[in-house]
Amino acid sequence: MQHKIMIEKKDGEILVGMLHETGSNGIVIACHGFLCTKDQPIIVNLAMALENEGISVFRFDFTGNGESDGSFQYGNYYKEVEDIRAVIKYFSGVNRKIISILGHSKGANVVLLYASKYHDVDLVVNVSGRYYLDRGIEVRLGANFMERIKNNGFIDFTNQGETLSFFAK
Ligand SMILES: *[C@@H]1O[C@H](CO)[C@@H](O)[C@H](O)[C@H]1NC(C)=O
């Protein structure tokens, strides 16, 4: 059984996620990667596979992605760590045990950072964590993206049919 859950963060913004409820007390938190959402096939497939094993899973959109509040930001690893914190606090508050945090791609880097900061989840799953950060971004943002951001203060690009802007801070 799946149902949507909204979790309010400390700053009042809402994170939206989908709970695959099997009735297990233990729950796995699944985290998507860069320019992705909780509905990306790899995240959904992993959630379904765990659900089929009787394990509850919560997959959610990070701030500024998918259905969650906030505007999209580039990088913001520690903001995403705090998103996970809010999710874990929510589920601990309703007496669920967090058995694992699982992340894909950039989400894997974020769950590793989370674990190094908070030390309260025993099992951290790194699915294709990013390790060679020089590559991959240009494919999505276009050639010379850093130069264009510097010159114009922003760049526009298209992601899955949606136009997004990155602004320099
Ligand atoms: C996470 O996975 C990547 C491969 O995708 C690997 O390079 C990296 O070392 C892993 N990190 C840890 C802490 O195991």
C-alpha cells in the first residue's frame, strides 16, 4: 500500500514523499539524486523490491525537487542532509525504527554525509554514489556552464522537458 506523506521542516517548508507501507516497524528512507525525484524509476524499483520483501520504504523529494516546497538549488548537500534529518525525526516521532538510509547518485553522497554527521542510522546504502565530480554536470547544463554563470549571473537549461534556472550566489 502506498500513500503520500507531507513532513514540515523547521523552516516551515513541506517535504512530500511516498510511503510504501508493509506494516513493518522498520523503515528504509530512499533518497534521489541530482535533478531527479522520488518518482524516478530506480528509486521506485528499489522501493518496490523492498516492499515485496515486507520492508516499508519512504521515498521523498528533496527541497526544491519534485513536489516538495522550496526552489531548486545547485549543490546544497547539507540542506539535503537536514531534509533527511526532518524525515528521520518524523518517523522516529511515530515510533518507527529507521533501519537504513539509501541514496542513489548524488543522494548516496548525501546519505553518507548524513551518517557522518548524525551517527544514528546503522545501515547506509550507497547506490552508485558520485565519485568523479568533474564529469556529468556539463552533459546536463551544457558546455562552459561555469563561464556562462559567471558572465550572466544565471543559466537556463532544460531538464526532462522543464526549464530551470541556476543563479550564482
Ligand atoms: C560509494 O559508491 C561509489 C561508487 O559509485 C564509490 O566510488 C564510493 O567509494 C562509495 N563510498 C563509500 C563510502 O563506500
